[in-house]
Amino acid sequence: MSFADLVTATNYSFLRGASHPKDMVGQALALGHSGIGIADRNTVAGVVRAHVALKESQAKSREETGSETPFKLAVGSRLVFVDGTPDIVVYPRTRYGWGRLTRLLTLGNRRAEKGGCILRFADLLEFAQDMVLIVLSESSFDPHEVDEAKHSRPKSDDSSNVVTLEFSDRHPGLVPGPTGEHATVSRLERWAPAQGRGDDRLERVLARLAKALPGGIWLGVSMPRAGRDGRKLARLCRLANEAHVPVLATCDALYATAGQRPLHDIVTCIRKGETVAGAGRLLEANGERHLKPETEMRRLFRDRPDAVDESERILSLIDFTLDQLKYEYPHEPVPPGWDPQDWLEHLVYKEANKQHPDGIPVKLQKTLDEEFELIRDRNYAYYFLTVYEAVKFAREQKPPILCQGRGSAANSAVCYLLGVTSVDPMKYDLLFSRFVSSKRDEPPDIDVDFEHERREDVIQHIYERYGRHRAAIAATVIHYRARSTVREVGKALGLSEDVTQRLTSTVWGSYASSMEEDRFAMAGYSLDNPAMAQLKTIVDQLLEFPRHLSQHVGGFVLTQDRLDETVPLHNAAMEDRTFIEWDKDDIDALGLMKVDILALGMLTCIQKCFDLMRLHGLGDYDLKSIPQDDPEVYDMLRKGDSIGVFQIESRAQINMLPRLKPRKFYDLVIQVAIVRPGPIEGDMVHPYLRRRAGKEKPELPSPKYGDPGELKDVLGKTEGVPLFQEQAMKLAIVAAGFSPDKANELRKAMATFRNAGTIGNLKADMIEGMVKRGYERDFAERCYKQIEGFGSYGFPESHALSFAGLVYVSSWIKYHHPAVFCAALLNSQPMGFYAPAQLVGDARKHGVEVREVDVNVSAWDNTIEPVLNRDPGLVPGVTHPQSTPSLVAQWTLEHVRGDEEGKGVALRLGFRQIDGFKEDWAKSLVASRETGPFASVEELAARANLPSRALRLLADADAFRSIDLDRRGALWEARRMPGDVLPLFAAAEARQLGAETDAQLPAMPLSEHVAADYQVTRLSLKGHPMQFLREGFEREGVLSSAEAGRLSKGRVRVAGVVLVRQRPGKGNAIFVTLEDETGIVNVLFWARTFEVYRRQIMAAHLMEVEGEVRKSEEGVLHIIGARAIDRTEELSKLSEDHVTRPPMARADVSLAPDHRRDVAPRGSHPRNVRILPKSRDFH
Amino acid sequence: MVFVESVKGAMRIIACCQTAAALGLASGTTLADARARVPDLEAIDHAPHADHDWLEALADGCGRYTPSVALDPPDGLVLDIAGCTHGFGGERELGAEIESQLARRGIAVRWACGDTPDAARALARFQTAAAPDEDAAIRRLPVIALGLDDEDTVALSRAGLKTIGDIACRPLAMIAARFGADAVTGIRRILGEEESPLTPRVVTPPLRVERRFAEPVARTEYALEVLGELAAEAVVVLEETGEGGRRFEARFFRSDGLVQRLAVETGQPSRDVKAILRLFRERIDSLSDPIDPGFGFDLIRLDVPIAEPLDASQLKLEGGAVAEIEVAALIDRLSTRLGRGRVRRFVPRDTHIPEQAELLLPAVEAGKPVPWPKPEAGEPPLRPIHLFDPPQPIQVTSEVPDGPPLQFRWRRTLHEVARMEGPERIAPEWWRRREGKGLTRDYYRIEDVRGRRFWIFRHGLYDEVEQPGWYVHGLFA
């Protein structure tokens, strides 16, 4: 005899189940059960994990014992109905039945517009074919699960907002199986279960189902030790007998072993928003809902031994396994009459012939032959064509949507010739086998980047082309991470938010997936404290639990047949999106293929550059026609001049540029790949730089045994230092003697490093393998370290190549058309690393004339205009000559590099730079400007019909210079405009705004203009805040960044506005970038110093630093900070009236700090709180 | 130390102590930011009500300086000291007195005198430097002292009008056109050109009614009658405010100076004169030394120190009082007669542990009765009618490991089990125990051969303890 529990939930029954699918399967195997049925609430999201876990476990037992234990996994779902029908567990018996189940779930999911699944008994009757149904005695429906307001709408009753059912069942596997009593239930027979109560209802359900699906119904009974189990069992058995339905014994398990009871109580509390101490009877009275051994089940059910035996009978009826999900790519992209493979080859050869009019080179021909063979062999032609189609669609748009393949697809000549990728694999000796290999039984993965602002067009096109029943985005399972886990478990345990926040604040980044012991100590708590010990125990268990499903960033799954007969679909939170409930790993495991339609901000920016250049006669380019290998572009990069450039604009990258000294395209590839955690943690950067600089001979490590030159192929290109992901893999194969399979296992372990801990064994294998073959242990360990680093953030060579292409293009534009580049970057915000102030500052350093926002010239976007046009708003202080224009001129002139060829355009800031200004306002303003420029604020208000808030923002932004009003004058005028009244009245009233005597407002000092500029547009063209404070700092002996830059050693004091604070990697060092009117200076604080000055460093907007100057050989300056002083208070001097507010009084104030809450400290203004944009920080 | 409050999902600092402020923390900072700067920060949840209560208490205290005190929440008081300063020797001395009084309580104070409440308030909050006279001082105040919203304050300052004086010297029509009439009113009030009304705090004194007698009353009976009249008066006042009294205190002032006190409490707020009087009588009856009029009372006073909202209750149409009210009245009488701790009521608690499932509270405190769970029709009850506390140990013969008991010995009597149902397994509350220790109980409902029914349980499973003990925990009917 044998037993299997067929009513079990996993943690994919979110916040109800308390065990991973693999643990449920593992425990069932350990108990010697003959199988298990996994059925989560209205979902099949967890079944693939269970399927994979079983396969792995059986493979392991095959390896160890030579045979596998017979074990059957039934996959299905526990249906929970909104109409009070008892829960029903459903297991498909055949592939057809699976399709019916997924369609049923899709129906329920699509009805619920905001999550949840709305199912009614009538739906089940319609879809119940080829299924085994286990009716449970009670409903576990919780009205909070679905948005009631939504589902009670009349339209939701039928399938009007649901995938249409007309599409015929075309799936070859979807013929009703021999077991199916293909019952067609007329919908006219209305089901009204609400009339019945308790047993009545159960009786009716059983009777109804027994009629619809004879021989496929069981009544599930459990013995939860609730006091009256025997009585209940007898009652249910009587009901079952009357309905001629057998009873099935189960534990209705929510977790694998009894040990998970505390965890289950906690997730219940999280779900209910209660604390364990206060949840009372919301929690289970005991911990009985776990898997139990057969003997125990037989003891519990000694009155009904037949109920225990039934599990075996049910399993024998189920023929379906997930392996039966055969999958096919859509056939659409192939024209009628063509074979997909032929069509693919036709397209590729057409392009190849075009590129090589004199005949296809032998090498290319050979590669193509190889690739085609593999594609034919594995039947991937449809896949390539589908991707090709998406790309073609994007290119055919007017204007075209820029797109480019990334990742390992760049290894393929076919992808290159189809235009999917832009890297010619011939040129860089990339091997197709790294993309797809016959040995690796895995689908290929082509990722394509599109302009981020227009990617939605492509996505909607795909939905349209293939239909929503065949195309959907993959899911991403959001897991419990350290922060969220501690917060929620702490809440459930009744700890105060303050305690949990103190704990979570020790976690750097929100993705940390562990909560180590020392974090508790760091937060000042001891694990000897029972509450903390409890917290840690439960947090450790809950970590990595799935939390909810979300949509993947862009991974599309497309099918030839109905996708909803393979996997249920959900509505995504974003409008017009649907996603499936399996994630990337599940899809891989089942051999489904996905296309990644990704978004890349830089593509948008580049497209905007091209548009601007075309518009202003600066050339007509696309990604391919940009002149290659321009030495001047490399000259620029070698100087570390790369602000705004794709991928290499970070501080670390900028520091690397002068050391790496790129001269050719491949150098950019290395540049992109080298400043990554992989090479850095593997300590590969310095050896590479030394060898490149010729200070060290590029020596290939060689084994004592075997071919000494065996690594030449692997590491030849990179001076003997492994920098790319492929090289690390190859090393494992060649040097450590890994089989390709095992190397692949290593790669996978790396990729899922955060999820699994299997990498430990492989580590020993690899290092020992290399040492055994005669490599030095040190080298082996570094290689391994690097692989570890690659795990989360590694770049394969092909990926680096694709990105390097964009690096070059953006550098080229930046060098030749800095104004265009800056305008496009600003128009594509938010993106990149820098704030608008820095981008504009950088453009000005390159001689770009930047002009202020002006109501008579600007548009919504930033634009460019010929430099010859006199800027009507160019000279500030026209109306108020006392505002020291000389300072402005001085500051700008100092930084103008002098006009150079091709740079005779100026950048005009647009209204989008004004914080809070709306695009609609800008449009209506520009439209009303067509009849001529505005002559007064009043006229503008009347013609453009702008609300008073818009006028005030424009005035605040100092945008009325062209009508002879400075900020102060304009604000005074704008304030006078009547409030938001109907246009008709506005016009009438406008005339009444008679002349007014001059208010005799005092002139606004330049420093205050700058402060206001920063507040409103986050940048100022008039000056830098530091220039007004320079005098004071000079007196104190604080140097400017330019002065500090001229030193090569010594102790200095510098001060500047804090641009960014970073704490990379292990957090040994904190990098702070300060900016003053002469440039920027980089400060490094060691962690020890940081802890002393933590408060100042974290709080300061304006920081003074004392420290040692360090200059690298390449001339990169750093200051090793020894002391930090928060000088933020100085900023308030900018907008204060110096005469009436002598510094003494201020000093006095600081002696007795005011601590009242809603009143700003005496005399200072609330706006000072935000005089500068917040810097980018770590926490 | 900082006070924090959740603002739009983020914990933000509402107020900080001086040390925290000296460390550069300020209100508005998120707690996470603050922690990044000062890791060992102590954060306390902000309690606006407590602040308000504290301010009220301070205002009460200021009653010693002037009867007219107004609140300026969240942290200010306005005192109308016109004519009140002579006792202290002048404004300056009064201020110093207040300062030193509050300093003793650890409260720092900033104060200023002004011709109008608005001026005084602005000077106290925003004055930074001394000025020759009040007018000059006001004119030097920053515009924020006007109390306009942030946007208007910034706009005034952007326009170059940084002080009250800057604004005051310009045509007010200009200001009105741009910042509204409120701004102009604000300026005029602060300059004393316009009256600004001060709304002093109105403190509602506890309800008190009294009767004085020309001739001392020497008869207790008559004194109680008078008390009844006083109660009726008090009830009229309570009715007007929509309240009912929870505590009534009577004082009998004897002509020889002795004061006798009597106090009664009710469970529910009450306006029922009869019931109140009845309670007083109960109290008098239960006194060991009944009220002795001696030479007679010359003053009888009734205070109602605790009153709570009470809606007018509707009597049942068919007449007769509502049962609940009658029970409440009974509870009040019994509690008054026997003492509040003697009359208790079961209050259910939400837990699986049987002996903790209810709590006995003094009935006066228990509040409204909670409906007791109804037994399921046709099902025998799960819980006994009598629960032993503590459970009584028994010797049991049972099936191992977790089978039902076959016979057991309780109080030296052997009981043969005829029928049983169970187990009902109740696991310990792991969160109350270190490392989840604690024993699981298996409860059985037992009927012995003589028809007696017991609720017995095994304390611990065999994998938890070596030899689980058995107990009888209750008896069924």
C-alpha cells in the first residue's frame, strides 16, 4: 500500500503556504510517499519549481543508486471561488485537461482587474474536462483577496472583458483524452450555490459535479485534530456516500514539516496585518498541517482506510506531466509557401550579398553554414524570424525606433546580418557556439534594446500582431529580501518600527538576500535577546520566499498556439499588458523561449541627437553611418572627458580612461567590461593595466602538465588576463578540465548566485582542478573570485561589444556636437549619472553657449539655435544694472574653450527644465506665440491662457528677460495677474489691470539669482554658489578645486557643493565628489574616518574637507579626507541681505540652536532647505 | 532623541532634542537619513495629543498670571497681561518669573511683549536682535513672521521684501493685489493698526451644584432629599451637554467644620436621578458610621468630576426598561454595595489557550458586555461549564503515543471511559517562550460508564517529554 498527499500548498499560495515547492517534494520523497499533488490557490506559479526539484532529485538518486524511486508529481491548482463554493483542487489528467485548467485560471485572472482571481462554480463546470477534482469541505475564500468593487460590476459576469473563446483549439495536443467525458454543460443551467448553506451546499456541489464529471470527483477529508474530527469525518463520509463519491484522505498541508508552524503563524499575521500576540484564533490552534507519514495517516483514518488508498487511484488516473508542454514559436513571420528555415536563409543571404557584392568571404560562408545547421537541427528558425520581425517593425516606424541587440546574441553572424545586432562577429572572432550550442539543451536568448520612450509601441505591436492569447510578458517573482523580511516579520512579532528600521538600515541596498548575525550587532542588538533570536530564526526562513508576481522588464513569450492553454495569464499593473505566471527560470526549465524587448535610455538620447542634427543641417546619421575610428574622439576619452557618454561616465570609469588610454574600438570594449565587480574582485584590473602599459610582459599562465600554450586562444586578446565572462568559462574548461556541461552548471550557479548555494562544491572542483594541472593556486583563486563576481554583474564579450558601439556613437556626438548632445541628454531625463546642472556645466566647458529659458524663444524641449542670433535674454541686469553683470561674464568666459569648428550652435534651455512646469502649458504657450512675441506678462497670460501657477513658475525661472523683466520684476507682475478665471472674464479683467506706481523693489543680488535658479531649474547659468562664498573661504585658507588640482602633494583644505556620495563594493572607502566654480574634486574617506565624520559627510550639502592630495601617474587627483566639516549653513548667505544680517548675529544663533518644529530658525527662509538639488547618495 | 511620525509612508522627524539639533538634525529629515548620520539615534513616536495636553497643562499653570490665556499650538501660549503686571513689578519681571518657573520644569522659553497678540507672537518667535523700541523691532522682523504660506513667503522674499518694514512702507494695495487681503490684515495686525482678537481658552469647570442653608439641616433624611434635588439639577445640566455622569461626589459640610464625603460610580454614564440616589443610599447603608449630621449641615455640594457623552436613550415602545440598562443598574448597585472588585464579569479573549480565553474584570470597568459564542445546534459543546484552575492531575491508562484515555483515576476514584471524542490539539504559544519550548495539549471530551463527563488533557506529546502528564481541566454538564 502507499499514500500520497494530494492537497498541499506551497509558498506560491502567497502568505498561506510556508514551504518552498522543492521542500514539499523533498519531504514527500523523504517520507516515502508515492507522489505528491501541488495545488496552490488559483495559480500554478509554483509547480515548475516542484517539477524541477523532482527531476533534480531523481537525477541525483540515479547517479547515486542507479535507480530512481517511483514518485509521481501531480500538478494542478486549488480553486477558490468567490461565490462561496467549497474549495476544489483540480489536477489535469491529460495535456488537454491542463489547457482547460490554464484557460479557466486565465479567465478568473483577467476578470480581476487589480490582482486576484475571480472564479465561480459555473466557470468550473464549463472547463472541467479531463480533470480530477477533489472537493474540500469548506471555502477558504477571503473577500479581501479580490477587489470586490471591481468584480461586482455587472459586466464582469460574463467573458466580455476576457480573452475571447472563439479562437479554435488548434493545439495538436489538445484533443480530449480517452478518459474525458467531454461534458458540455449548458450555461442555461444556472448554478445558485448561495441558496445552500454548509453541508447543503457541499451536497449540491458534489451532486452537480458527479453528474458533470462522473468518476472524476473525490471528497477530500482531513483530520486536523480539532476536537470533533471523528464526527466531521462521519458526516462527510455520509455525504460522499449519498453522492456516490469516494473520500480521499489528506492533511490539507500548508508546510512540509511540523517545524514550520511558527513561520506559518508569521505569514498569517503578515497577511492579516496582525501581531502574533494579538492574532488569537486567526492562527491555527496547532501545527498539524504538514505532510505526514503513511503509517500516521492510516492511524488517523483507521475508520476509513479506503480514504487513504484513494490517493493511489487518483495518481494512476493522471497522465499529465509538465514535460508534455511542447512549445512552438509563432509561424506568422514566414510568408505563405516558404519553409521557415529557407526563408531565414533567404533573408540572411540577401543581406550578405548586399554587404559583400564581390562574393561572400569563405570565413563568413563557413560560419553561416555552421549556424544554419544548428538552427535547423534545433528548429530555431521561427525564433530568429520573430525577433527579426520586431526589429524590422521598429526600423520601419516613422521616424524609426532605434534598436540594437545586446548580450550573447552578438556572437551570431545570422543575428548580425538580420540587423538584430550591430557587432560583426567575423571582425572579433566571436563564436556562435557560445550563443547556442547543440550540447547545451537550452533555448537561445536574444535581448534587444529599444528607445525607452518608444518601447511601448513595439510591445503593443507584438500584442496586436500575435494576439493577447498568444503573447504575454514573463513574470518576475518578487522575493522577500532582507529589508522587507525584517520589516514585516518584526511587525508581526510586535517589534516597533524603530527597531526594525534600525536593523534594516544596516543593509546596504534593498536586494541583500541575507541577514547575517553581525547586522544585529551593528544595529546594537544582541542575539541573546530572545525577541531578536526569534526574529532572526524566522527571518532566515522567510528570506527568499516568493512575495508576489510582477511582470518581467520585457521578456516576451510568444506561441503559435494559445498561450493560455500552456500557462495562465494575468493582467499587469500597467495598462494594456498581460503576463504569464511563470518566470524566466520556469520558462527555461520547460524549454519555452522568450524574446527580451528591453528599454535603453541612451538609444532615446541618440535618436534625439540624430533628429536635432538633421533638423539643423548638422548631418544625417544613423547608428551605422557615424564615421568610425575618429582619433579625436579617442583623444577626448583619453582625457577622461566622458560626462554623459553611455556606460563610461561614472567616476570609476572616468578615472580608468586615462589609465587605459583607449585608441581603438576594442579598447572601448575592454573599458566597458573592466570596471565591473567581476574583474575588480578578481583583481584582474591592475595586471591588465600594467601589461597594457608595457610595464609587465604579457605572460600566459601555463600548466606544468599539458600544452603550455593552451590558454593562448582563451586569453590572447586581453594580454593574458581574463576580463570577460566567456573567458572565465573557457578557463574552467581548458585549465580546470571541466566538461562543457559542468562549466555550464557553473555558469548557471553563477547566474542564480543569489538564489542557490550550490556554487560551493564547484569552487573546490575548479580551483583544485587548476592546481592539479599545474597552475598556481593564486591564479586559480583569482580566476574563481572573478567568476564569482561575474555571477551578478559580469559582462560577456559580445555584450561589451554591443555596448561599446553605443559608447563610441555617444562619444562621437559629444565631441563633434556638444550642444546637440547636451540638449538630447536633458530631453531624455531622467537617465544617466549626472544631474542637469552637471551636464550643462560640462557642455559650457566645451564651449557651448547655453541660453536661459525665455518665454519668447524656448520650447518644451531643450533646443539648439544658431549662435549668431543675438540672445534677447543674454545679458542679465538690463533692467537692473546694479546686479553686477561683470561677474557673470567673468565666470562664463573662463570656461569657454573658444569657438571651434562645427560648434557654432547654442543650447537653448526648454520649459521642461522648470520644476513643476507642465508640458501642456508649454504647448499652449508655444502655439499662442506663433502670432508674434509677447510684450508683457499680461499679454502672455491672456494669449496663452495659462493658470497663475504657470506664470509664477515662468517668472521664478527668470524667463521674461526678453521683455525687459528680470526675475523680481516678472514675479511682481505675475503675482498681480488674476487667479484662475474663465478666459472670457480674464480678458475682461485684464483690461482693468491699470497702471500701478513703481514698487521700487530693491535689485536682486546676483547671488540670490543663482540661488533661485538652482531652486527652480536645478541649475544656474549666472554663476556657481561657491563663487559668492569664495572670498570667505579664501580668507580661511580653503583652496578652490582648480588650485588643489595644481598641487601634487601636501595637506589641503577644499570646499564645495556635494554632488555625490558613494560607497562601492565592500564599503571600505567612501567617495565624495565636490563641485565649486572652478571644477570638481574627488575626495576619498576610508571607512575609519567616515565613522568619525559620518554625520557631517552624510548631512552636508556644502562640505569642507581637509586631507592629503594624492595624484596618480595619469594625473588623476584625489584627496584622502582626514576631516570633514558641514558648511551647509554658508549657503544661506547667498540669498540673505548681507547688510541687515551681520554674521555675528548668525553665530549667536548657532550657540542656542532652536528646536521648534514648524518654524524655520529665526530669520532664515524655508527655501534654503532646498537650495541645491539633493545629491545622489547611498544609504 | 527625536520624535518621528509617518509622513507619506516615510518616517520623518517632527521634532528633535537640543542634542540632536546640535548634531544637525532637523524636522523634515527622514529617519533613515538621520540614522545614516547618527546611527545611535533614539527615535520616539510623535504624539500630537500628548503635546496638546501638555500645552493645556501649561496654560492652566499660567492662570496664576492672568485669567486670559490663549493657546498658540503647537508650542506657544499667548497671555493677555493687561493690568496683571503690577503684582510682579512690571512686564520684564513677569517674563523673568515665567521663564524661571518653566526653567525649573526643564522648559526653555522665548517670550516677548507686544501691543497686540500678533505682534507679541511674532516678536517672540522671530526677533533676533535688540531694537530701540517695539515698532522698530517689528519692522525688522522677517516676512515669515506674517505667518503666510510658504509660497507667499518665498515670493515676498524673492521680490526683495525681506522684512515687515519693507512691506509696510509700500502701498498696501499693491500687496493686497498680489498676496490677498489676508496678508494685509496680517501686516496691519502685527503693526497694531488693526485689532486682533484673542480667543482665550475656555476651561469648563467640573459640574458642581450646591445648596446653602440659613439654618443648619440636622436630619439625614432631609439632607438626602436635598441631595436628590441637587442631582436633579445636575442632570438638567448634563442633559444640555449631552453627557452622563460616571462619578458623583457629595460633600456634606457640617456647621462645626467637619466635611463628610460620599462618592459613587456607575458603569455606564448615567442621568438617572433615581438610580444615582439609590447608589448613594446603598453607599450610606454600607458605611460603618452612617452620616452623622451632628449640629447640622450648612452646605451640601454635589460634584460630577467624570462625565462622558451619553445619547438620549429611547425607551422601548411597549414600555419597560431595556434589559441591558437594568443589568447595568444592578451592576452599579451591587458594585456600590459590595465594592467594585467584588462584582466581576467575564470578558472573552481571543486565544486558543482555554484558561486564558476569558478574563474576569470588575463589572464597572468591563464596559459593554460582549456576546458569548453561541453553541452550534446539534453539536455537543467543545468547552466545559466548569474549568479547574489549576487543572487537576490524574493517572491515566491510554494508548501510546497519542491515543485516547481508556480509564483514569481522579481523586482516588477510578473512571472507566465509556465514550470519548478528540483529540483537540492545542499547541503552545511559541512566541511567548524562548526557543519555542512549551508543551502541546491533547484535549478529550470523556463520558465515563456512569455518565459523568470530563474534559481531560495530555500535557505534552511523546516527542516533547518523556512521560506526559494527564490532567482533568473541566467538567461538562
